[in-house]
Amino acid sequence: MNQYLKSMDTGSFIEVLEAPPQTRGRFFYTPDLRGFNFSHRRRRVSETLDQLLRSLGERNAPFVAIQSLPLASHLPEFLRCNPAPFLPAQVLPRLWVGGAVCTQTHHDPEHNLACVMAGRRRFLLFPPEQVGNLYIGPIDKPFPPPLSLVDPAAPDYDRFPKFRLALQAARVAHLEAGDAIFMPKYWWHHVTSLEPYNVLVNYWWGNDARGLERPMECFLTALLAIKDLPPGERAYWRAMFDAYVFSEDSVGHIPAALQGLLGKHDPELRTRLKQQLRMTYLKS
């Protein structure tokens, strides 16, 4: 597999993750949660692939990983040799190569189709609603996405008691070369590479919202406007969200022509609402 990938290398530099031996391949936070236990290096693809193979026979070698590498930019020949006609043309593959490493529980804001090309991987999956039982770390850092503080291989139930509930709702999948798994957006997943050498290609799609239509912006605004309100006011807004955002039909008693913003949104109504919100944000 290494020779196959190297044959397509254009010689460009890429960002490579490297973690010291004492991490045991678990890419994670530092103990104070202010940083991460791995560093970023700039190397060429072939150089990194050779380093990975050399490290297989070395004791105390660092854990090296290529993660989320856009193949269209760095190994464009891969796209010609491995078309994916079942996906939209704009959905392009990304490459993940590493040793026996572990990617801590996180979620993607997009649908994810992950295809194992070499080695074996174990996927531990949690539904989105388990977020409160996973003990997620800080959300402020742009990369990597927020990680669960619980190690599923050795959970500390004294510190993280609700993780038992998350495990009750979990799904497990073991994938070998040639297998693939589809993970809907927001599903939490913990991925363990089970062989000394592992290769995966994945495809992300389904996160096309921009600007004010991004749910994350709404979430951040709610943190600002609602989180610190008195309990009674927070209860009111919880009820409002439940009734008018998450309920299937809370306005059926109002004639359709008078439902306004609470009714079905057509393009004209969405444009008017975005204009109103932009004015509000500009004033703040």
C-alpha cells in the first residue's frame, strides 16, 4: 500500500501529526486541557510514509499519522484510479495513514463514509443525544474537534459516572481492508487502529449551511443570550425552543397565512429573516 500511495505523490509538503511514545498512540489533550499531546510537522508524503514503515521495527518510536489529507491536492491520481460515482462530484476523498493509533471520541459536522484500505479499525459509535454522557472537552479550539475526556478502553467511572449510560447506547463495528462504514453527521465516534500499519480513505459531505444558517452560530448565540439568564427565564426559552423549533406542529391552530416566522419557511421569508438578524447583529 505504501508503494501504491507513493507512486501518486506529487512531492508537496503536508501537515503530519506526531505524538511521543508515552502517549501510546492516543492523540489527546494535555493534562491541563490547554493543548494537545501531539505536534504538527511539515513533511512530504513519501517521506512520511517511509518513516511510518521504519517505525514499525523501532522501539520507542513516535506515533506518526497523516490525517484528513485532501487527495485531490496531494495525490490527484488517486481520484482517477478510484472514482466514487455514487457520491456527488464535489465530495472528494481524504487520506488517513498511521500506526496503532487511537482517535479519541469526537463528532463530525458532516456525513462520513470511511473506507478501510489497509489494516483493521474498531469504531465505537454513540448517538448525538449522548453528548451529555460523554464528558466533552473545550469547544473553543478549531482543531481538532472537541474530544471526550473518557478513555473507553479504561473508563474512570468515579470521575465519569454517566459514561455507563453512553456505553449502553453505543454501537461497535470492526472493519477490515475493503470494509466501509457510514456515520451520519453528529454521531460521536472513537476509532482505534488495530494493526501496526493502517490506511483509510473517507468522504465528508452534507454541511453546506453558511453564515446565519449555520446551526453552530445559533448555538453560540444561545450561549451568549440564554445560558446565564435566571432559571425561570431559561425555562421559558427552553419551552419556546421545544414548541417552535423542535416540535413537528405547534402552530396548526393558526391559519397558514398568519403563521409568519413560525410557519413553513419559503425563500422570501428566509431572506427577510436573515436581513432582520443581520441588522440585529450589526447593532450589537
